[in-house]
Amino acid sequence: MAGFLLFVIFNIRINSLTLAFALMLYYKGEDYIKAGIRSWEVGNLSTKRIGATIPIFPCRSIDEQLNFYQALGFELTYRQARPNLYACVRHRIVELHFFVLKQLDPANSYSMCYVSVPEVDAVYKEFCENLKKTYRKVPSKGFPRITKLNNLAEDRRFNLIDPAGNRLLIGQKHASSEVIQDDPYIVVHPSRFTNAFETAYRLAYAKDEPAEAARVLDLVLSQAEEASAILRYKAYVLRADIAISMDDLNLARAFMGEADNLPLSDQEIREVTEAAERLNELKAALA
């Protein structure tokens, strides 16, 4: 159905009532997002929307959820204690509702939704700045956390994972095919190393699966000499980023050193600007 971006795939039963949630399957989420973005584009051309979709997410604690989302800059719009704990928050990009499910395990949560925004960089900057005020840092592991902003084939996006494990994929679709072609992470002539890098990149940043991303990338890093200096540099930075997310700080430093020691021409340096910026962020995080 044109414009239908959220997929109802998960039912939670409370007091014999089934609440259907707008969720996307974790392991196939990337395929659903691709289809959803294309459907969104078609819907914008053919259908005038008159309504809105509001995700209703489970959480272990209403207070914990509200503290987090208000720290982000969301406004509390409603809260009730009886007959069931329930709360609503709103931001200019999305409205979210929460109910309590005490047996919820954030690590095994499959609740997610895609939020399409016109200026994803501005939203990301706002959220990071607000999180720093509360947490004195930008949480990048555990619950809650926020991933870095990344360019993917379909969009530019980041993931926001709240204390309950609910995931908001917040993205801005590319304006044209030219943007995708200019994406420094899209390589025109794929190779085994290239394919592994792109797969690991998606696993790390789009699906938030660092262990699997590490496994894929480690299979080809021993053959790094066969890849271009640009791709090797990006792979080293990516592997360092993955290592930090897995609390392997020594390994992270080792790959950061590999990136620093890689000789690059002036042209190559210009082509790895985004990866170089990420490397500086990682160094600052470990300082």
C-alpha cells in the first residue's frame, strides 16, 4: 500500500487484549526500509495524507522512558497512572506513546519504526547536544544509545535506541541519484573486500550488529593489501568503531593506528574526509 511505511508484525497480549504494533522485523528490517522508502516516494506523488501513524512502544518503566525522551527534547503531552500506566511524548519529527511491560528485555526487543525527516543532520545534532547535557556524553553502547550519522544507499540516517530497546531509525532520503553516486561509501567496482566492507558497514550502522559486522570484516582484513588505500583506510576506521562498540579498546587503538599510518595522497585524503572525521571522534572518545 502506497505510503505505508510501518509493518505490523508483533503482538503483545495484556489482560487478554492484543495490541498490534507498527514494527519492522529486525533481521529483515533493511529490506523493509528500502521498500518503505520507495513506497513513501510513490505515496507522496499519488496520495494526500490526512492522518498520522503513532507508534505505541512497550517499556519497563514509564519514568525511565520519559526521562530519556525529555532529555532528548521531547515534550510530555499526556500521562496516566490508572487503569494502566501510559504516557505520550511529542517532538516536531514524531509522536510516541508508551505502556509498561515489566517482563520486557531490551536486548531482545524487536520494536522499531522508521521516521522520515527533511533535515536529518539538524535532528542528529540536536539530539546529541541534548544528550551531552544530561549524560555528559553521547551514549554509544548499551541502553539507551545513539549511532553515528551514516550515508546508506537509500538514505542518510542514524539509529536511536531508547532504554527499553525500542529503535527509531531516523533518516532523510537522498534527493537524487547523484547524491548516492557521490556517496564516499559506495564503490563503483565491487570486489570481495568491497562487498565485505559494505556489508559490515550496514551491519554496524544500519542494523546495529557489531559482532556480525566484525566477523564479516575480519574475513577480508588479512587481504587488505589488495584493496585501494582509500578503502583500507575506511575499513580500518570502521573496524576501530566496531571494536569500541564491543568494548575492545586495545583492538580499537590498533586499527586507529593502522589508519593513521596509512600513506595517502592529497586527493585520497579529500576522499576519506568523512572517515577521517569519524576517526577523530573515536580518538576523542578514548582520550
